[in-house]
Amino acid sequence: MTSRTIVAVFDTQDAAQNARDSLLDLGIEREQISIVDQSSSELSTQSDTHRGGFWAHVKQMFMPDDDRATLDESLRRGNSVLTASVEDDGVDDAIACLERAGAIDLDERAAQWRTEGWQGGPMPEPAPDQAAEPSRERRAEQAIPVMEERLRIGKREVNRGGVRVRSYIVEEPVREQVQLREERVEVERRPVDAPTRPVPKGSPEDLFQERTLEVAERAEEPVIAKEARVKEEVRVRKTAAARVEDVDDTVRRTEVEIEDTRAKPGKSTGTRDRDRPGRT
């Protein structure tokens, strides 16, 4: 499985160390994590791919010159830079972990510095591992390097936006019809002229006694009840696909032309010979 190098910048050394502890909790090996600040010129890791000066390590990460200049300025301003070598399947978790630990937005910080007058600049050359030993004898020689560029393609993640799904509550009026039943008590008085028959006093048939008649009215009224039901679901998923993209660029090289003006026996001066790459 291949691995990728991620870089995060923190305002303080303590914040960078807390971020390193969080990466260790994810299972990343300690020797794959490095922290460098203004007080340290070398990375603390001992792996072969990270050995040497800090800028020699940064140049191996295919980082644009502007980003390397911003890293240099952040170190000059007292920030701490954390680098970690993470396997591909753990890059997303590692980036999320660094963001939670307080990694700063380097593009936003660079824009702020430019408003303050910072113009950016060239990166310092990496310091050699060991100083060259002084020559025992002085030699009268000069060297012209023959240069050739090689195209190295790297990858970095960019944010292309995303999808945000938000649910919210909407209230709307609803009107329904319901049929209700209600009772009414009506009292009617009408004249009656009829003789009565004699009955014993106090008997139920005796009309001369007190009576009470109560009739209750009843009515129906609406009762409202609400039932919540799931109408539909909105599911959000993320898929990843690999694609091949052609990258076009140019590479440079230097060619050497040798002009020999020395006189040779039997030949006139001014002969020329050309030494090109691949022809020694």
C-alpha cells in the first residue's frame, strides 16, 4: 500500500504536539511524524525518506514554490509545521484529525500576510548533511554543471465544494370538515281545558303536587390529535472513483559546446567539438 505525506501548520508548538498525539491514537507510527519550528533546522524523524534538512524534505513532496514560500514565512513567524507519512486509506482520517487539532488555513493566513506587506520570496536551499572537507591542495579548475530536468508527477487534495442537506420545520394551516351532533331542549306551553277525575290525595295520579322535570342537552365537539409518520428519506452517500489524467509540461536541459582554440600539429586553430547528453 502506498503512502502520502501531509503537511499541517499550527500556531504553537504545543498545538502541534497535541496533533501528533492524536495521530498516534489513529495508529500512525511515531517515526512517520515530524515537527519542525523556528528553533529546529532538522527534522526529528530518522527514516531515510525524511533524513536531511527540512527544505530538502519539502522539495520531495512536489509542493509548488508559492506553498513552500508560505511554509517558510510561517516558520519565520514562529509557527510549527507538522509532516506525517500516512497510508492512502488513512489520509482522510488523518486530515480530519489535524483540522480538529487546530491546523491553520495556510491560504487564508498567506492572504492576511500579503495585506500586511508580505510579498513572498524564493525558498532557501537545503543545508548539506556534512560540510565538505577543505581541499589539501589548491587546484586551478572550474566546473560547468550539465543540467537536465525530469518530470515528477505528484498528487494533492483540493476542496471542490460539497453537498449540504438541511432539514427544517414548516408550519402550514390545514382545514378539515367534521360532522357534529348536538341536542336542543325545547319548552312549549299550550292551553288545555279538560276535567279531572277524583283521585286520592297524595297518590301518583294526584295532579296537585310538586314535580321537577330535568332534561340535559348533549353536543359533540371536535377533538384534534396529530400523528407523525415518515413520508420519505433523504440519504447522502459519497463514492470515490479513480481517473487517469494526462499532464503536459516542459522540461529543460543544458547542452555543452566545447570550442578548442589550441593549435594542433598539422591543423589550423579553431576546431570545435560538441558534447551533448548521451554522447560522451
